[in-house]
Amino acid sequence: MPNWPLLTYLALWLGAGLLIVAGFIGTILPGLPGVLLIYAGMLLGAWIDHFARIGWPTLLVLGVLTAMALVADLVASVMGARHVGASRQALIGSVLGGLLGPLLGLGLLGLLFGPFIGAVVGELLARRPIGAATRVGFGTWLGLLAGTLVKLALAVSMLGIFLAAYLL
């Protein structure tokens, strides 16, 4: 343990842990910068011990994984939407649906179906027929799901690397 007072040391680690937990929640919930919060918690953890256990090479690897997760999320979402011919309105609707679904008190249902409903509404506003709008909504939802799964896998990898570097 570095030369921190015990309560300070524990409070800093609690903060790092909370950032990491919030980051994992943010990999699933839209509107929170999940992997960035995870990285911030890990950077704080490295700083607490003056980078003795977690050095710059490990932080660089974690930073690359963070960047990969951000890019993968964007690419998967756009590819899913573009694959089914989504309009700009559908993309905006999907993002808004993902943000508003959980906030409107719909909980898990809002989280799961908000992006789909938002994309369908966006397509209908773009004057597409209901069948095409539904197909776009489903394709957009699948892209968001794929991006979330990739982000989650990379976040778990980050945690494994962090713990291995800290404990070994």
C-alpha cells in the first residue's frame, strides 16, 4: 500500500470500483460512456498505487481496447442500420428510443424495445411503408445488439487484463 492514509486509500479504491461498475452498466444502457468509465476507473486504480502494479504498457493496451469498443459499437450500429436501408431519421429515432425507453419508466422493456420503436417511428416520419419501417427497426436493433455484445466482450477483456496485471 502506498503512503496514503488508510481511509483515503479505501475511498480511492471505492471510487475506482464504482467507476468500473458504472462503466459495465453503461456498456448495456445507452447514454453512459461505459468503456470510458471503465478505463477511467482502471486509470484511477493504477494511479492509486503510483503505477507500480499497473504500468503504462498495460494502460496502453487497455486504452486500445477502449478505442476498439467505441469504434465497434458505432460500426455495428451503422452497419446494421445501413444493411437494411435505414434513413437518417431512423438512426436518430433509434438513438432517441434507446435513451428515452428506460427514462420513461419502461425499464428493461424500454431498453430492449426503445431503439426498435424509435427506428420504426423514424422510418415512418421519413414516409416509408410500415413493412419497410419494421424491417429497418429490426435491422437497426440487431446492429445495436451486436455492438453492445462486442463492447461487453471487450470490457470483460479489459477487466481481466487489469486484474491479471494488478494481481500477478
